[in-house]
Amino acid sequence: MTRTILPLTVASLLGAAAFAQPAPPAPLRPPGAPPTQAGSSERGLTHFDLDFPGGAPRYLVDTIQRAMGRPLNAIVPEEFAGTTLPALKMKNVDLQQLFQALEAASRRTEAVLSGNYYGGGASGGFANYQMVNTSYGFRTTDGRLTDESIWYFYVSTPALPSASTLASSGKVCRFYALGPYLDQDGGSSAGLSGGKHLTVDDITTAIETGWKMMRDTDPPAISFHKDTRLLIAVGEPSKLETIDAVLKALDVTKPPPSAPAAKPTGKPAEKAKTDE
């Protein structure tokens, strides 16, 4: 009995020792290696190197597909197809990192024309600008990003009227200084061609005659402010050009200012003596 039990006991101890041995240690990751398998990020997105010289969004999509070695689901709307993207040179990035960096680099704060205001005549005018933020890039509506996620290209710009729209639509208020064309008492400063004295009615009648000859059924409204001697006009910018044309024509009729008479200098010359 003793000879039979001893070998079984020794075999049992050797088996238990075999199961109790620790598992072999995992191989160490080389310095600089990605934390997951090669070519894949922690988010499950493929890593790739990119060398994009710059150009249209569709060209960037083609360059990314060649770098990834697989198709990229991307939509580029036709109205944004001509957007010029900067050069991009990336090392070991995924789609999320690339597109986040592109969007951040595109952000700009720009001054956009939001209105024109004219003083008319010699007073000139000024433009009103508004500061706005713009950006562009690729976005996705997928909650969990994968290599099969669908990306779309966007351009974020403010919905402000362009300069041409501001100049051709809507009514504006302009101010025209009539002081240079009038005397203190309402007549013209002596010197307009023909010596005729102009009044406010003379100038406004010429303006209104122009609108009538153009058969304008909705001419601008005009009013003269006596204290400031300003002609105030409200109407469409294209119709107010008649006022500019009238004042410009009156500027042409003004003679150049005469030079002041030279003052005599020194002693008057003595009269020459005549022989008796």
C-alpha cells in the first residue's frame, strides 16, 4: 500500500506546481510605437501619413484614400468644390485628428461690408463693416467614428448682403452739403457762370427734372435743412446718383479762385525829370 500511495502523491504535487506557475510576461512595446496594433488608433481609425500639396477638397479626399489604402466616404457639395485648402503634411494621424486640425487652421475673423452711407457732394461718405467668424472643413454625423464613417465638407460664412446687393436694393439716406453752392442769404456765391444767383429751389428743381425725364414713378424724397444747409435724400442708391450728377455739374461751372492782388513792395519809384 505504501509503495502505491507515494507515486500518486508525488504526481499530484507536480501537477499542482505546474498549474501554479505564473504566465510568461508580455513583450515590451518599443518606444514610440502606437498603443494598439500597427496602422490603427485607439478609436479604431486607420493611421496614415499624408503629404497634400494643397488644392480643392476632392483632391484632398483622393490623397487621403491613397494614403489609407482604402476608400473614404466623403461628400463635397458643388458650391464648395472650388474652395482652396492649404498644404498638409502629417505623420501617423487618423481622420479625426486630421479634420480637427484642418478646421482649427481655417478659422478666421474677417471684416465684412454691412452697409454704405454717403454724405454726398464734398462731404463724401463712409462704409460700415461687421466682424464675423468663418471656417471650413470636414464633419460627420456619426456618433462612433470608424473608417466607414461618412464625412461632408462645409464652409461656414455669415449670411450678410454683398456690396453689390447693398448698392442695388433697398433705400438709403444720404446727406448733401449745399453750403458751397449757396450764399449766406440763400443765393449763390458770386462766381457761378453767368453771374446767376442759385437758390435751394434752383438745385432741387434741376434734380427733380432729371427724375421726371427718366419717367421715375417713385423718385426719392428730398428735404433741405436750413440750419446745417444739408440736402437730405432718402431713396434707392441708383436713383440718388442724379443728385451727385447735378452737384458735380455745378462744380464744373465754378470759376477758379482769383489770385489776390499783389501788394506793392519798397518805395515808389521817383518820376523821371523832364527837361524844361
